[in-house]
Amino acid sequence: MKIIIKTIVLLFIVGSIQSCSLLGAAGISSQGQPTKRVEGKLVSTTANSSVNVDHTIWDNLLRKYVNNEGLVDYEGFKKDFETLEDYLKILSTQEPNDDWSVQELLAYYINSYNAYTVKLIVENYPVNSIKDIDGPWTKPYVPIDGREITLATIENGVLRKMNEPRIHFAIACASMSCPPLLNEAYTAGKINEQLDRVTKDFINNEKFNEISATNPKVSMIFKWYEKDYTVNGKKDVIGFINNYVDTKINASATLQYQNYNWDLNEQE
């Protein structure tokens, strides 16, 4: 029995090190949130949704406290916490459902994940790493339509089930090896272009990936979520990356993975 318990604990620790949300998608439900799938090529539009959420407050905060490298001024957010709370109240009173367009849902849940992650850091600031906070991804923290869900639910129970792998470069888990936080809000009217931009920027940034034809060293994000990266409906991490780079990786190349830096993505 002791051996079994030790094995379970070890597996949990290893799993905790390997993922921003600490959990895979397979066993996580959406907790009642809609998971409309992207079918074909995503097109930016506000015209096909019953609701268009106003993300202006979040957009203004991001432009004020996030620089072009995606690093965050958490001191600034802390001083402007009431404004952040005003935006979160707008998010919490929404009732996402299948009458919302896939574009509107993507923008809403990406912004929700990022805004509540910033709130989590600010409430615990100063902190060296999001992993120093107890249960950052697994505790119910995000109020939506009368229920509280976790950040892991947003990532794994909702966004990952929407058939849009570029979300992995849009949600930022407040760490140096995470994708940089975009300093503008995601909106249905720009969602496809924004997802393309952050995906291309992340893949081609030498801080996260060293792309070469025969010896590529890439972010652990491509290992943790490898089954999400598909080409023509089949898992193909290299093929996915090659859609966004000038130097193509040979299909026969073996991917190596960079160490993940969990230090806070804070401006100096």
C-alpha cells in the first residue's frame, strides 16, 4: 500500500511540473460552458452572434500595463485593481451559450483566462511564480453565469475542445516560458488575425524555440499539447510549426524540448 501511495504522489508531482493547468483535457468537463467547434478556417466577424461582449476596459488595461514583449506591470494592475474588477464583473454576468458565435466564445474565454490570471497574481503580489500560489489552476476561481469554474476548466474543458490549437499561444499563464500576453483584448472581429499573429510570433521567437531543419529545439508546449496540433486532421506537430516558419523542419527530424521557466512574466 505504501508503495502505491508513493507512486501516486510521484505521478502527481511529475504531472504538476508538466502543464500550465496541471491537468489534461481528457477528463475535464466544460462544467456547463459551451464548446462550439471551429469548422474549417476561422473567419473574424461580429455579425453572427446573439451577443457581442464589450472588452474595451480590458483592452485599455492591457495597452497600459503590458509591453510589446508581453511582460506585465503587476504593480500598475494592482494600483488599477478597481478598473480590473469592473471588467471582471462584465465577464461574470455574461451567459455564454450556443447562440454565441464561435468567434465570440473564443474571445470571451481567452480574455477571461488571461484577466483572471492577472487578478490571481495581483491578489498574491509580490510572488516569484504562479506555482507559488496554492492551486492556481484547480481551485474554482472564475465566476460565470452564477457558477464558479477553474482556470483549468477554461483551458482544457472549453478552449481545447473548440478545435482551435492556436489558443495555446493566446492564453498566458503568467510565466516567462508561457506565450507573451498580448497587449490588446481579443475580439470576435479580429480573432483569426490575432491568433495568427500570436502563434507566428511565439513560434519564431528564439526565446521559446530554436527552429532548424534537422535539430529543432521547441517549447514544452508542443509536447504537453502535442495531440492538439494537427494537419489535415492528423496529429503533426512539425507540420503545424512549418505553417508559421520560413526555415522548415524536416519531417524526419526529432523534436527536442526546451526547459520551462516558471518565473513570473513581470516587467523589470
